[in-house]
Amino acid sequence: MTLGGSTVDIPISTSTAVATRDELFSPDEQLALAGFLAGYSGLTRDAYTLDLRQYVAWCTEHQVAVFGARSADIECFARHLEALGRARATIARRLCTVSCFYRYAEQEGLIAVSPAAHVRRPRLDYESHATGLDRNEVGAMLVAAGLATARDHALMSVLALNGLRVSEAIGADIEDLGLERGHRTLTITRKGGKVVTVPLAPRTARAIDLAVGERCAGPIFVATNGGRIDRHTAGRIVRRIARRAGIPKRVGPHTLRHAFITAALDAGVPLRDVQEAASHADPRTTMRYDRARVSLDRHATYIVATFLAGASR
């Protein structure tokens, strides 16, 4: 079966008789899978394609027709993911994808009722377990980046000082740079296709100017062959800079985004403003990154004590 332009390798058991692909997946089912994925693009489409590919492979292995699945079958798929050691967040996302697909099929009149409507999803832990960097470590990485190439310095700056996702950073073009009310700006495409304009700190703007040089168009961050760098190249750049800065932790582009969000909260930036800068739909997502939110230095008791001091006479 083809999902998102890629052919799914469906495992066939040699010990039991397995129905043919045509028997397992009707034209309506294949059309629904393709139609559902057609509504998305970029990394979201890639993620949904992966989720559905794994679900379809599981259905094939267990001789479950996609439109013949019951809630119990989807629950068994979730237990299968648990047995493989998948994280709760991964299982929840895959179940969400399956649920969205069946809801789409229901809305299109292809099935009467979604079998995933009442499937239980794992309870998510809102504490982030991502690698954290303190302000000194981020500062050391920015110093090391300043001694690297102009491209690497600019990339590190937008990741650490703007908290951009790696896809947002590498997808930026020179034409997206601008000037608005005295601010140097960069227009980026956020997750979900939302286009926003973000300000650039003066040091970030200078780093980007050096990386762009005399070029007037094309990607800001270019590879050695003149094309746009990909996320793997960006990851290698960040890891190389971390080694030069003497940081032994496992560091990647998302580590710098994590550090930006945590640093903003530690610096006293209101949660709503940090949420907006990070482009998080749910404030709880922003709070997951705040490793220091239980810091005694920031406990509400100090603010309340100061506020009430004038009344305690």
C-alpha cells in the first residue's frame, strides 16, 4: 500500500494463511488513507505517514481490515507499541493519528462510527526529560560558535536566541529578512503552516548578515554544494560546536530551543510571552521545558511576603 507517496512494506506471515492486500485494504480504505494525508504537508505529513504506516502494518500482520477494526483492536495496537518500548508520548501521538484518520473517514461517510472514539491514551508526564543547558553552557556554545564559520554562528544564534525549531531555521530564506519599526526581523513558517514575523537581536542580525554576505536570494543557511542545509547537517553543526565548547552532554538543535525557553522563564519573561515566542498552542507545553520552575529563588512566598509587608503593621 502507498502512504504519503511511499510504499508500505507489509509483513506477510509464512506460518498462517494471510488474506491478499486487496482483501485487507479495499479501494475506499486506500482512498481514505491518501485523502487524510493529503490534508497535511511537511514534517506533519511525514509524522502522520509514519504513524499510519505502522498501524497499517500491524493491521496486516493481524489480518484486521482497516475499516473493520474495533476499539479492542486499536487498544491491542497500543499494547503492541508498549511491548516495543515506545515512549508514552509516542504512543499517544500514534493513537491520536489513528483517531484523526478514523474521524476523517467518519466525516466522509466511509464508516458509520469511529472505532477509536473512546480508545484510552497514555497519561502524559508534563515534565520535560530533554537535555538541559544552563546559561553558562549556552554562553560557552555561543562563544565557540563565534569562532566557527559565519553560517554556523548564525545558525546557533537563531536556535539559541530565538528558540526556533530546526525546520523553521533551515527553511528561512534571505527574502524573509526585513525591517519593521526599527527591528530587524525574520519571517518564518511555524509548525502547522502558520507564518509569523519574529525580531532578531542585534547580535543575531549581525551574524546572519555575515552568513548571507553578498547574496540577495536563496536560503540563509547553505550547504557546501550551494543548496539548503538539512536538519541532519544542522544537528552535526550543533554537536560540533558543543564539543568545541567542552560540553559533554548530548546536544542537538532542540536542546538550544529548550535552553531558550527555560532561560526566558528564568529571566522573568511572562509565561504567555514565552508561549508566544515558542509558538506553543498549550501553555502546559511551555511549562514542560521549565526545569527550574520549582526553584526556591522563584517561590511565590517571597512575592506574597513583600506584597503584604505594608499591611503587616
